[in-house]
Amino acid sequence: MKTILFLFGLVAAGIVGYSFEPDIYEALTGKAPEPKKSPPSRVVVVSPPAAGTIDPASFPADRLPEKVLLKANAEIADAASDLKMTITSGNRVNLIRLDGNNVIISPGGGPFEGSVPISQTDLLEQLAALPKNPAPAEPVPVVTPPAEPEIPAEPVDPQPAPEPAPIPEPEPEAAVPEGPDDVVAVMQASIKGSEIKEFSFDQVLDWQASEEPETIDGETYNTGVASYKAETVFGVKTIQAKALIKGGKVVRWLWPKSGMEIK
């Protein structure tokens, strides 16, 4: 019986100690129990957006990278000479512009261009690494000069109304070239005036002028062809550029075969 009472008292003491342990500890020792340490707070790391969620079309042209890395072989061509070449994977090429889900690329100077899917370049990865919103430029403070005190105008004698200025005569329109020599002269003036940057006057080997006007897209032009020498990936080649002349000046330069405009 004593053993049972002893065990019962031991269990009761355990329950009391579990419920009132902080108070008993302080009563016996005179010290308050140390507070329990809370678990460390978690740090949330915000990851950059995944490359698959990037829409290149939503980026302005000035935020697109100048070059992209090819993840697959790409074929490029010269529209004027029909020459083609392949750029192997791992090379960096110039990004010319976006074309839907493709990018127009170029290996460098010259007329060679090609189109490859965006997924075969590192464009999305480069855009994902850009800051979401670039820091705006600090506004330049506008300094307003102090207003000068108004000085009352002195009375003056009325003067007769000035005679109206003569109406200037309209300037004569530029002469429209009619003969081959006029067409060649207009082409030479356009090249010397740096109206295009694809080639210079010193590169031209031959000038040819059409004797009859030509109608293109419903417009009539005098036309001429300049043959020039250019360095390409296949060596030195002779390439032709066609001039559309109207109103005494070159309106556009085109590649004769493709009809694409030369910038």
C-alpha cells in the first residue's frame, strides 16, 4: 500500500512540476528562467523572371542587346549576289531587328543577313538579366532668371506704315535629267553627298544610265546603275546598285535583283 501511495505522489509531483515549472524554478533559485529562443526568420529570395516568360516585343529597341549568341548553325545570304554562307553555333552576331518569333542577324558590315528563331539564340536570357525598370534620369533643374523691371516706353511720333515687302518669286524647280549624262551626274552627286553608306565614290568601277524612264510601283523614274567593288566573305566582288531618280535627285538606291532598298 505504501508503494502505491509513493508512486501516486511521484506522478502528482511530475504533473505539478510540468505545469508550474517556471514559477517553482524562480521560487527555489531566485532567478527568472531564460526565455526560449525563437527560430530564425526565413529570408525570401526573389528570383529573376524565367526566360520563357519574356516577350522581346515589349522591350524598346534601345534596350535590346547589340549582339546575340547562336545556339545552332545559321544560314545568311547576300540578296544582291545570291551568295550564301553558314555561321556555326557558338558565334556572336549582330542583332539587326526582331521579326515576329525570329531575329534578323548579320555577321558584321556588308549586305549579308539571315533570319533565325529567337529560341536558337541567347536573346531571352540577356533580356531576363536586365533590370525591370531602368532608373529614370534625374531632372535638370530649370533656373528662371529674375524678371527685369518694366521701363515705360517713351512716346514717339507716329510713323507711316511701311510698304509691304515684295512677294518673292517661287524658286524654279530642279531640272529633271533627260539624257544619260544627266543621270550619271545625279548618281555621282548622290554618292559624293554620302546619301548612302553601303559604298563610297572611290569604290565605283562603272556608271550606266537607262535611256528610257522606268515605272516602279506606279511611279516613273529615270534609272541608272553603279557597279562597285566590295570586300565580302568570299573575297572581292563586283556588286551593282540601282538609282531611282526623280525631280533631279536620287530618291532611292536599290539592289537590282531583290528590289530591296540600300541604306
